[in-house]
Amino acid sequence: MKHFFRRVLAALALALCAALLCGCEAKPASPAQPAMVVGFSQLGAESGWRIGNTASMEQAARRWGFGLMLDNANQRQDKQIAAIRSFISYQVDVIVFSPIVETGWNNVLTEAKNAGIPVIIMDRMIETDDDDLYTAYIGADFLAEGRKAGEFLLKKADAMGAEHLNVVEITGTEESTPMRQRQAGFMEAIDGDDRFTVIESISGDFLRSKGEECMRYLLDKYGAEGIDVVYSHNDEMTLGALDVLEAAGLNPGRDMVLISVDGQQEAVDALKEGRINCIVECTPELGESVMAMVDALSRGEEIPKQNHPEETSFTEFDDLSGLAPRGY
Ligand code: AHR
């Protein structure tokens, strides 16, 4: 009876949530009674990666016949917390969320746990001492991504025969997992090699507009001759930086080494044109794996706690002619 009540409530919530949850889109596979109802708190729409990730979740939910209550928090943690609370009161079957930053989730996740609703953390991770607050995590190995970026730089410096390179870093959102780990992995890879000096790290918040601002500031401060390498934590910021460098009459990819992360089509095209030197892949295509987990949970199966998709990197040293369209 309780189960039936939950289903009716969730189905009603799916139909009505556009009105009840600010910015929420209800996309039930069957408006009457989807097999499972997933509440999904997406952190924002700051990048092509994020938009691709949301699309991947929507498509996968449709394919699996699950209802999806989607709330876009527009880069605000308080909105994510409010959305998760709404999902709890609607008694959805599973909560999925991509946390904008790592801390500040213990209370709301304790509420979900007390309500008996499993939580899958997707993409970014949280910092907590209590692993029981979530059922599973699925997302990139961001530390490995940072290392790949650093390893590319070592190879590139060898190929250039460089004696010394000044590196500037444009980082993602402060206190987020990809920001912290992409930085740590990169520093680890180049650590102890005195050919490199990271002269400044500055946050561009994963946004193209801020990537532009950061690059303008860095160019003003150090001049083109003072910067040899730009390591940027995502493609949006890299594309913003690229615009600024080209507007200043420079030839990024040739006069200056550009290293990026993600692999969205526009950046891959720039890599093929020789305007970016390396892109470490971070895939947004997580929807299918998330819905497979939801399905397993619906059948009472255990699911692995930590899950990383396979990822690669694309560099100027690779033959990229056969690379399939990226889709985002
Ligand atoms: O958390 C993944 C990162 O967030 C992606 O690299 C970036 O593009 C997005 O905004």
C-alpha cells in the first residue's frame, strides 16, 4: 500500500513538478506509472560538457522507461539542497545528483538516508566521513585526468627540447572535485622537473566568459613572452582563452602550448587545426550507467560503490582522423 502510494505521489509529482519545483522539468516515460522515478539535481549548464551530461541522463531515462524529475540548480548549492529535499518529500525511488562543491551535503544526505531513498552521486564527489550517506558514485577519475595533462606536458617539453617553461593554470570551480584533483594530478606529474614553473593558478569557474577574463588578466600581467603553457581545467575556459590569444595576434598551439580537459567537439576541432595541443578526455555520457544502476537497485541488487568510466586523451601526437563525432 505504501509502495502504491509512493508511486501515485511520484507520478503526480512528475506531472506537476514544473509548477512546484522552480526550473524543474518532468519527463516521465509513461505519465501514468513509470517503473522507477529518479530525482536528478543537476548543478548547472555552465559548459557543453554539462549540457551533454544532462542530455545523456534524459535520453537514458527515456530508454529505460524511468521517470526523471530534473532540477537545474544554476550553479547554486542551496538550490541543489532544496531540490534534494523536494525529491525526498515526493518519495522518489532514487536520487541522483552532481554536487557543485565537495562539502556541505551531510545534513541533506542524512535526510535522504532516513527516508530510505538511495543516492547516486554522479560526476563530482563529496567529502564525508560517512560512506553510508550515498549508495554509489559514478564519475571520472579526475586525478588521473590531471596526471595525463602533466604527462603530455613532459612529452611536449621533450619534443620541444625546452629548457624552461612558464605555466599558467586556469582552474575550475573552487572546492569542486575536478578542480582539486585535476590540479593535484597535474602537479604530481610535473613535480621535481625543474623545467617547469607554475607562475599562477587562477579560477575561471569552468565558464568560457571567465576563461576569457582570466586569459586577458594573465596576458596583461606576464605578456605573451612570459607564458609558455596554458593548462585549463575544461574546454569552455580553453575556448575563451583561445579567443583572447588569437585576438591579440598570437598563435596558440604554436607560440604557446594549450592543454585542456573534456573533449567537446568545438575543442577537438581546434585541436585538429593545431590551435590546442592536448585535450584530456572527460566523458559526460554517464546516463546509461546511472540508469543501469537504478535498474539494479529496483531489483534489490548490490551495485559497486565506486565507478569510473574509461577515458583517454587526444593530443597533437595522435592520428585523430578516425575520431567519431563527440556528440556534445
Ligand atoms: O565536473 C566535470 C566538469 O564540469 C567538466 O570538465 C566541465 O566542463 C564541467 O563544467
